[in-house]
Amino acid sequence: MADQASDTPQDDVVQTAPIPDGPDLSAVSDVVVTASVEIGRRQLTIAEAQSISTGTIIQLDREIDTPMDLRINGQLVARGEVVVVDNEFGLRIVEIVDV
């Protein structure tokens, strides 16, 4: 899934919980970062990439019941289950990755 972020943060979409005993990040709390959910990967040759067209199916390296990766600015931070919230996709966090 390609990284796609709107220019305006959508506060109503992100439900946050307080971070217990974490560092004080109040000085940078307004910095905008890009969150993306990765459903899988696949390496392709240049020839395979050039042959992609509408209707092409690309098999990924992840099984359907495997949690999806949540990346913040490309860094893996959590894994979760895809959910639907108000007719839009969301991610229910099931694991925080120890960085």
C-alpha cells in the first residue's frame, strides 16, 4: 500500500491514549509525521514492474491473518488489525514494537 497522507492532519481519525512514564515530547507534539500501514511486500524485476497494468494481481509476502505493520515516517512502531471506522479503514493496534 503506498504512503498517502493528506496535507491536513485528521485529528478526529486518531484516537490517542496517554503514554505512561514516557519522555516529555510536548515541545514537538505539533510536528506532523506520516503514518502508513504496510500490508506486505514483493520484490519485482524491472520487467515485471513495467508489465503492471489494470487488473494485475501482485502476490505479497504476508498471510491474510498476519497483523499489518504501522510505520511512522518509515519506522516500524506497531502492528495491528485492519478495521472499518465510519466507512474508512483504520488499524486496531495489537502490538507495540520495541524500538
